[in-house]
Amino acid sequence: MKNWILWAVALCVLAGGSAACRGPAAPPEVFLVTAPVLHIEKGESKTFTVQVYANAPLKSVQFFRKTTSEPQEQPFGNPVFKFAKKYRYESQVTLHDITENLTFIIRAEDAQHNISVQECLIEVVGKTDTSSRPTLHVGYNYNKGVGSSYSATTGAVTLLKDSKAAAGSIDFLLFNGKKNGITLTAPSDALAAQVFNNSTYGVPTWSTRNTTTFARIEGDFNDLSLTDAQIALGTHTDTHINHLHSGEIVVFKTATGKIGLAQIGDTGNGAASAATVTVRML
């Protein structure tokens, strides 16, 4: 079998009494310190952590893979780690040279035969073609020639007067305000309604006002990964992000769960200007 997985294992012992003194133990708890779905580019290496906690001594922790071409569970080359009186197990796992989707399975059993199973889906994605990332010209709120509404679904920038009909696909708007400066806002945010307030086709008249959340993120725009973006988003619920400057990177998550990066480029000059924003969907 191709050697495509590298393990670095650290074992920790938690102090505690014997299982007999504790009575029946709850099943071991298995934790993946990652999202339940991990995206990995072909040829890319990814490291994540597996942790197992138990109320009785652990008997074993087993690792399996189930790929699309081999639907049956396949044990790894050295799949079973056995213990005596160990209540905690931790392993850092590095996956590399993955060429197809697989389900990574961890099965833990304690001395009282309690068993827990945790799965993580590894999805292989092709390398992003950086040459196809669009640099958008997005108008500020009073620009009459360049639209200020952006759709992550279609990639289109539309004028406000044309956005009402496409409201269901609009994910954010850009404006330049005296108080907030350069701002990205979700249609659902109160700022969007205040700034884009035309009585005929302004945001308050839209039948759908999508909720997009934002967070700042640091790093190389070309190298930031989906995992990086998810960590930056965390539990953020901000539906607008303001005082943006040239070079800053914003991660956004749309109402449909799409995640992307927006890097502010040329910021123009004044409220009637247009900015350049490079968008990269992850």
C-alpha cells in the first residue's frame, strides 16, 4: 500500500482511580480538532489532531479509511494502538498525496468494551486557478456607472436599480461613508437599508435580503485556505465590516454557506468612485 500517511503520536496519562471503583463508564469521547469536512488540494499536506478521552482505561484506538474506490473499511498499515491504564490519547495526523475523497474513521474502545466512532470526510479539490480570480470594479453607493451589489453565485456586479430583481442572489454591497469609511455590508444589515434607501428599488424594497457574515483575515491572499477562512470566521456574526483599506482581506460567508475572500485594491477617491475588489471563492 502506498505510504501516504505519516503519524506523529503523543500519549498522555490522566490520573484516576480504577474502573472497578468508578462503576460502569460512559463510552470514550472522540474529538477531531477540525471541521467534520476537510478540504485538501491534490498534493497538499494537511495536519489535524485526534483526541480520545475515557472514564475507563482505553483498550485500543483504531484508524480506518473508506475511499470511493474501496468502499469497505480498510485498516491503515499500523492501525491499532493498545494501552494499559491510559485514559487519554492524542495523535497529530498528517495526510498527504491524497488523490480521491475518503472517509477517515477513528474507533475507540475502553476496557469495559464501550465503543465510540468518529468520522471525518476528506474532500479532494483541484488546485485553484489563480489567473481566473476576478478583479471586480465595484461602485460606491453614489456611483451611477458601476454597480455596488455583488453576487457570489453569479460573480456579477449590478447597479442598485437592477439589484432588486436579483435580490435573492445578492450577497454584499459596497459603500463609502463619512462615518464608516469603505464598508462591505450584507443586504440584511441595517446599514444597507440606511445607505441604499431609494424608495423604488432600494434595499428596504427587496423581497429577499440575504445575510452574509464577515471577518478580517491576515495572510497571503493566494495561499489562504478554506480552513484558514473557517478559523477566521469562527463564531463571528457581523453582517457588515467597515473602515477597510487598500490591501486588507475580508473573509465572508453567504446565506447559502459559500465562503470566499475579498481583497480591497484601489479604493478610488470619494463616494462617487469605484473600488477594485479581488474575490476568491474557496
